Amino acid sequence: MDNKQFKNLEEQIEILKFKGLTIDDEDYAKRVLLRENYFFLNGYRHIFINSDTKRYIDGVTFEELYSLFLFDRSLRNILFKNLLIVENNLKSITSYQLSKKYGYREKDYLKEKNFTGNPEKRKQVNDLINKMKRQVRANGGQHSATMHYINNYGYIPLWIMVKVLSFGIVSEMFSILKEEDKNEIAKVYHVSADKMIMYLPILANYRNLCAHEDILFENRTQKSIDDTIYHRLLNIKQIDSEYVCGKNDLFALLIIMRQILQTEEFQNMMLEIEKTIEHLAYNLNSINIDKVLEKMGFPHNWMDLAHIEGNDEIYE
């Protein structure tokens, strides 16, 4: 296999044009490619490509391609800031529950006996405790709060320690808590502990995807969420008794966030997403916005999710 070789901006433009992309303002395209990176921008081409010819469909412009790129960036920013709210809430609720029950010093709350007694998970418990200690050693010095407690008190309470723990670590910690502790935390969100275990890794993965600026709008998760009352109330289409969207796509993430964000937070997020979609629709000419929404897993009435009342258990 030939190695990929460096291409200057002029060569990058020629490759795009050869593949059928319309570029009227080459100077503008060069400025964009220099700032944004040809490889990253080119990652958004698939929705504009004719599957038979492997070329851009007629009329696709560089501006359209860049508009989709910018749309995905805006979408990531909207979801990222709300996923940070989710992360902070989970850390706060978890640290409150465990500190109240097991104490506020590491030697008290980081005991093996405070976690599940399942012998099959004993190694996972000990590994997690060690990972938490390593993250504190690696990152504790970067946060004034952790250094304050270490220097002045000689310990770090859990409500401070969670500041330096990753979302993934806290999510894993939830999965190996005692059943009564998982239930107390899940009760705040009005869902079962089992369902929290199911979608916390999904939230953590999307949080990292947004943080690292990976392609978001057409992302699919390895695991699907269970059917919810929202699938039924939105009358989402089914094929062979399986919902065609809202299972392992971006809309599934919105269904999860509908449950765990405060109602006003969720509605504000949905309004921001709606505005971003409208802006993209205005800038598309060669394809319809419905094609993008389909890639996102959004049903035609996706915005109705923001107006469904109630905050009870969503899984039927």
C-alpha cells in the first residue's frame, strides 16, 4: 500500500474538484482548509457522495461541505456543555450519598467493603480504587481545591476528589456500588439503577467524543438503549417490532438527557439544537435537511421530545 504523501493547499483543492465538488472561491477554500484541516473537513463528504460513482452529487459546493462541518461543531458545543452539567450533577449526587454514609476521608470512603460484595467484581473494585488514587496523584496538583485539602488537612473529601476524576471513572464507580447506594442515586433521576448502569457509559462516550471534536451527527453507539415511553409517545416508526431511531443514535442520547437534565435545561438545549439545524437547512442546496436528520436518527417530530411532560420512570 502506498504511503499517503503531503499535499499542499493547491493540490487539496484539485483533489476536491476532481471528485466533483464545486469550488468557486479557491482563496476562501484555501483559508478554510488551512485552518480546519483537509482530513477533518473531508470526513463530512459521505452524505454528499453518490454511492455509485463515489463522486459528489451534482451541485455540491465547498460552502455546503463546510456548513455541515460547522453545524457538527455547533452541535458538539451545545451537547458538550450540557453533558458537563450531567457529569457535574452525577459527581455531586454520588459524592453526597457516599460521603454521608461512609465518611469524608479517603481511608474511610475508599474501602473495598463500601462497594459491591459480589466476589466476581472484587478485582474490578480494587482496580477502580487504585485508578481513583492514580488520577488524584496525576491531576490533584492541577486543582487548587485538592491542594488546599492536602496541604491543610492531609486528606481529600470525596466531594473534592470527584473534581479530578473522569466521567468514565465515576460511571464505572456507580456500576459497582452497593445496590442500596445505586438505588438512592438513581432515585434522584427517577429511573432504575439498572438503566443508569446502561446509559452512563453512553453519556461518558459522547462527552469524550465532543471533547475531542470527532464527527458527532452520524455517530452510532455499540449498545442500544431500551425502548422508552418516549419512543411510543412520539410514534416512532418500527420495522419488525424494532424502532428505527432513538436506539443507538444521537436521538437516543437526547432521550437519555431528557430524563436526567432539569426540564428547563433540556428545553433550552433543544431550542439551541433547533436553531442550529435551521441554520444548516438555510445553507444546504444540493441535499435536503431531512437527509441530515435521518443520519442523526431524528424523527420528523423530534422537537416534541422537549414538550412531553413528566419526569417519571421512562422505561416501560
